[in-house]
Amino acid sequence: MDKNEIRIRVKRVIAQVLERDPGEIADEADFVFDLGASSMQSIQLIAAFDEEFNIEMDQDKAMEVQNVSAAADFISSYLA
Amino acid sequence: MTPRHNIHIKNLEKIFYPGSVAVVGTNNSKGTVPYDIFFNILKAEFTGVLYPVSPGEKSICSVKAYKYIVDIPDQVDLAILVFPSSVCHLALEQCGQKGIRSVVIISAGFKETGEKGLERERQLKQIAGKYDISFIGPNCLGIINTDPRVNLNASFARKMPEEGNIGFLSQCGALCTAVLDYARAKHIGFSKFISFGNKADISEIDLLFYLRNDDKTKVILLYLEEVTDGSGLMQVAREIIATTGKPILILKSGKTTAGASATASHTGSLAGSDEICDAAFRQAGIIRCANIEEMFNIAIAFAYQPLPKSNKVAIITNAGVEVIPGFKRDPSFGGVIMFGIGGIFVELYRDVSFRIAPLTEADAESMIHEIKAFGLLDGMRGMKKSDVSSIKSCILRLSQLTLGFPRITELDNNPLIVHEDGKGCWVADAKIML
């Protein structure tokens, strides 16, 4: 799976969890500062990414990921 | 005194008297700090304009929300940051771009959490320096100004305290809530109420300077966990006391070993040597208090009484013996009458006698004679005899009260001050529970 496809799927998951239009989610958008994710929604996002990509991310490290682009990179490291 | 002190003094005016406030990072989750801060400002009927900044919401409490602070079309005097610590620097940077110079950072997750948090705090200071921003916090409860010209409760303390002339500064947010509860119960009012948390930028010294010139503040109370600039604190205290006569009372944690350990875990800083603090405070004219109750007792005296013109003070007290008659309604026995030595000694000495109502004159008399301290009433060592018959009369009346008023469950006359024989007695304080 190439990075572009991962990024598109990441945005789709974010849009579902945070109830946003995928078109308004920029690559560098910060989950909290730009998208308004609460701490609960951050945990929901990790669970949703795990399910979408059939992976099991390290929760502590995943919580440190702050933006869309970094999330795609982090997820791709599990798919390599 | 820091080089930024003059900038702080200028910016502090907008912190306490803003024409407009933005709560940055608020949301619609009731019961959370980001929501409560916004709601409390609204509920206290802030006299200026209030803006919610929330990237995830269209409105907060029916007020239109902005995604970023830079999106607000009007001037903003004060920003209250409630974002998680990971993005506070982004919000502060935007405050700088927007031209906001006065900020309160409520968010926790900085110096108090370790090295990573300390780095975040350094980042905030760097941004503040770049834009000449002054900020209170981070890791604080917020600020309150009861002055009706603003009515500002920018804190997560749910109820606005009453207006008064005590300025309160605290490094510890948890203590603030305890103090507010204590003050509310006793109707003690505040002029300014300030929680300054990690004091990463504005310190207690800057705030003391501000309160020196605040005409609403007559007495200053300060709770400190650490003294980082002892000589600066002494200097400002001396100046305030000398130039304005405003008394400064201090409660400093770390007096005991356990207290020192608590402060180290709470703020990431070690408590200073207690003996040195004692000496420094005394030299600077600061009154050190042992606990909250003592602090407020002294503060009330200063706030409501004029200062004496000289150091000649006469203490007037009541003559007589202090005793306590009272009763309690026992579920099995009914009214139980108690008599003993009263005032503050009643719980210490437990020198009391009991009888079940109704009482006869002989019962009442024997209750009085039964206590170990009867000699105090009977004229021991040259003292005048007390009016024991008036005590007897009081005890018999209490006995009647237990029978005539079953709704009264407990009653204390403490103290009942008994004068010399033939001159009666009177109740100085009474408590009746229904």
C-alpha cells in the first residue's frame, strides 16, 4: 500500500471519527489545534486506525502523533 | 526583578480589566475545564465581549465559535488558553500574531510533569518574549476580578466569590478551591483572586506589584510552595508595606518534612529552608500564618479594622469563668443535659457531668459540684466565688427546653460566662441544631 493511499484512508477515518468533511482535512492539520480532537476522540482515532489497517499500534507512541501526515507515516511503519 | 517586569505591569491591567476575552481551546463537553472556563465567564456576567475559540465546534453555549484566534475580527484584550499542553505553543503564537499581549494559561502538563513538560514551558516563554506577551500560569486555576466594572471569573471555580478588599495569590490551584469554599461559608470577599501555577512568566513579585497599586485591595494574602526570588520578594514586600501600609500575609508550604515532599511532587521544585523563610518574612514585615484559618482571621481584622496608630494596644477581656451548659437528644434516653468547663478547653479536658432530663434543683446542683474544676467556681486561692445559682438556673431551663421543644436535637451555650456571686451570667456564643 503506497503512502498516498494510506493518507487518503487516514483522512477518511478522521472524517468519520471527528465528523468532518474529508476535504477540509489538510495533510499538516493538527488533530487538536486544527481539528479540535478531544482526548477521548484521540483514543477513538487510534482504535479506528487499528481496525482500518488491521494493525495494533503502540498506544503511547500513537498518542504522540499530532498531525495527519505524521499519522500516515506512523501507520505505514506497521505495514512495511 | 526580571527584565520583563515593566512589560508585565503594563499587561497585567488587561488581564484584570479586559474589554474582550477569548477562551482558546474551549469545547462543548460539560464538566471539563475547557467548557467550565467559558461557561463561568458567561455566568458571572462579564461586562465585556466574550469569544469562544474552538476548532471542533460551531458554537459554545450558543455563542458563535471561531476556529482560530486570528479569525476573530475584533480586538481581543485577554486570551485564556485551555488547550492541551501539546498545542499551547501554537495558540500562544497566534495570540502574538493577533496582537494580544495578556494571556492566562490554564492548561497543565508542563514543568510539573518532567523534562518534556519543562521544554514546553521554555517554548512558551520564548514565544512570549518574542511578542512581549505576559502570561499567568501554566497549570493554574485562573483569575477572578470581583470588581463590578468587569465581573470576571476566568477560572474553573464554579462560583464567583463575594466582592471584598482581600487580594489572594496562590501557587496551588487545589488550595484555591479550598480557600473559595472556606471564604464563601464565612462571607469573606475578595478584590482579586489569582492562581499563578508554575509562574513561568508572571511571578508572585509582579502580581504583588500590581496589587500594590490596586485601589480595591487593602490586604494581600499569598500562598507559596517555593520561593524562587527571595530577595525580590522581600524588596517588594517592604516597599508595599512602607508605601501603602497594605499588610501582606503569607502561607508557605514545606513547614514540615511531609509538606516539603508534597511540594516537590506537586510543582517539581524543592521547598526552601523553612527557618530562612521565617527569618526573611519577619525582616520584610510579612506576616507568616500557620494555616488558612489563621490567615483569614488576621486578614479579616486588617480588612475591616483600621490599623492602630501606634504599637500600644490594650486587650479588653471579660471577667468571669468560662463554662458550658448544653444538651443532646439521645434516641434511647431523650434529653441529656451536659455541664462542664467551657470555651476552647471543653474538648481538651473533657471535664463534664451528665444527667437525663427532667432535672430537679438537686440534680442541677450536683452536676455543677461534680466537675473537677468546681474549685474555679467556688473561689479557690483567693478568687471570688462565681454565681453558681445562676448556672443552676440555666441548667434547669435547658432541662425545660428539651421537654418543651422536641425539634431541638442539640444545643451548646459555649461559653456561658459566669460573673461573681450575685451578678449573674451571660451566653457569649450559642449553637442550636434542629
